[in-house]
Amino acid sequence: MYINAASTISHQPTFRNAGFSELIEPLDNSSELISPNYKEYIDAGLLRRMSKILRMSVAAAKDCLTQAETAQPGAIIVGTGLGCLQDTEKFLNTFLSIEGLLPPTSFIQSTHNTIAGQISLSIGNHGYNMTHTQNTLSFEHALIDTSLLLGEGKDNIITGAADEFIAFLDEAAEHLNASSKHHLTSGASFFILGKNKTEKSVARVKDVRTAGLIQDIDAAIDSFLLDNFLNISEVDLVLYSDFSEKEKMDSVAHQYFNEHYHADSKLINYTKLSGLYPTNSAFAMHYAVDRIQREPKLKNVLILNGLNKINLGLTLIESLEA
Amino acid sequence: MESLKEDLKKQIIEQLNLEDLQVSDIDDDSLLFSADGVGLDSIDALELIVLMEKFYGIQVTNPEEGKDAFLTINTMADYIEKNRN
């Protein structure tokens, strides 16, 4: 499937900023979400009720439609790991503190599928509307769904992923002894994916695969590359993410690719760039597209999502010249 | 009565996240649910029912009654005056 548009709102200057991959540095702990002027993208009547994740997602999705010069997508498919946390927290706090009737908006908008729903409402789309929530593999599942739907004849599908940070996550991580070296952040990345190459196409998603309860990561990567007729040395850039507290040379990506990759620039831990959220592999896909557009020598980029050690996501992005 | 109307406008702006509006932007006789007035919608109507109970202790149980009561700030204030204990 071909990527015909890409848009990301994150803690990095990614939004409407082609070439951002050359500019960005690893995030520090004081980074904040960089929000556009949402009023330029979202009707004021809808905007006033939208939480952070909804604003990010609708603005990024609409930016994709503008880039692809498409009025209506064939479908809307969203991946989210934790869904609409701001509204969930608001609803639960109200639930605990108020007797009697509860305000409906935060309840209505607390469900994960609000994101795809609000995108469809904001553009008046009545097509297939689906939400995938599969922990750290939510975005990859959205991509697989997109691929299946393109095979059934739909085209120009809005596919993306979003997650939002709320302060409670830091508190919860501390209680669970799961504090990370990475900064917890928010992010939304959306794409227009089509079946055929068009003048708007910027790269291609050649393959995507997920594995739950993964036992042998090396074998999974071997098999993925083999099925795509690639040697390790033909992968020009590996974007990886893992939750390991160990030094980077111990990480899965480094263990596997170390023999073939002597330059650090070929192995990039994208969580250092995006910050930590369950669907940051969507950020990695936009980063890959941005790099491919600027570096003609990049033909194959592998996104290795090992953010959750029991899940593995593998996505192969190919340049149009490959 | 005037202070009740001011209070009501403040609560509506806050509870319905009418970010772009100030109290002075809402006339007492503006139609709340008209695009020419404040431009509220059906979800806002549910929020107003909750607002009436939470801040004024009034349960709006009859939908027909609510329709008339929520026409303008004036009708809301009248309804509150008549129904609160």
C-alpha cells in the first residue's frame, strides 16, 4: 500500500514541517506537545468539546486530506493503545464526586472509538470506521486492517494512531514500578494509504506483521526479511523501540543488527525522538517517510516495535525507487 | 434576578466549554439552540439538564417542560426561580 500523505502532531516540530527528521533531537524531560492552531482545522462547535487526543487526531487527519487533495477517504481506521484518557479521567472523577446526574460529554467521549468517530463527524464521512486497540501493536493492527480493506477495493484510507498523556500515567507508572527512562508523551500520526501509486505517493508500506507473546524475536525478524526477499544488509535504516533498561548495545535491535550495522545512524531508537506512548510506531512511520523523501539512498526502512517486550511489530517501508 | 442570569451565563460558558464567549456576549433573550443565537446542540441540552440539578437543585424530568425552559437565559432564569426550593 502506498503512503499518499502523512501528518504528525507530537512533542517534536513535526506538523506541516517537511524535513523535520533532519532537525529533531532526542526529547528531554521538559518537552511539551507542540500544538497547531486547531481552529484552522476544526469547527469551533466541535472543537470546544474535544480533548487533546481528539484535537490532535482530527487536525492531523484533516491535514492528510489536504495534502492528498482528497475530500472523502474510503475508510477511517485508527489505532490507540490507551484511548481517550482525559475524558475517561474527567468522567470517573465526576462519577466519584457527584451524586445524581452525570455530565454526558466526558462519558460519551471516553471510549476509544471516539477518535475515529470525531474524524468522521468533522468531515461528514459515512464509510467504514474502525478502531484497533491492541496495546503497543494498535497501529500495526490498523495497518493490517487497512491492507485487507484495500484488497477489498476501498481506496484512499485515513489510517493513523494516537495516544495522549495525562499526569495520572506518571503516578500509575510509579505505583507499578514501571517508571521508564523515556519521557511519557502524547502523539498522533495519520496517513492516507492507497492501493496504487499516484503522483502524491511518497513511499510504500511493503509489509506489516505482528506477533504476540513473542518467544524468538530473531527468528521472527529472519522470517519477515526472508518473506520480503531481503538480506539484513539491504535494510538501510532500522527504527526500533524497546522498553529495555539495559544499555543500547543489549537491545534487541542492536543484538540482531550489530554485525551488519557499524554506523550508529543506521539504528535509531525512535522512542527517544517521539517520547513514550503505546502507538509511537506511527511516529516512526512518518519519520521513515520523511527520511526517505530526503535521502534517495534509503530504499528499505524497517520499523521494529518492541516497546512491549511480549509484543513484536515489524513494518517495512520502501522508497518508491526501490 | 439579574445576578441569577449572570451566574447562569457563567455556568453555561464553563460547563459547555464555550471558550470563545464572554458573559457579555450572551444576550438574555438570545435563542440558546439557534445558530443565530448561542448555537447549542442536543448534547448541550443534556449538559444543561445536569447543570440545573448540580447548581440549582432542580430536576428537569419532563422533556416538554425543558424545551420551553431552555429557550433563552430569560426562560431558564424564570424556570429556576419558579422551581427551586
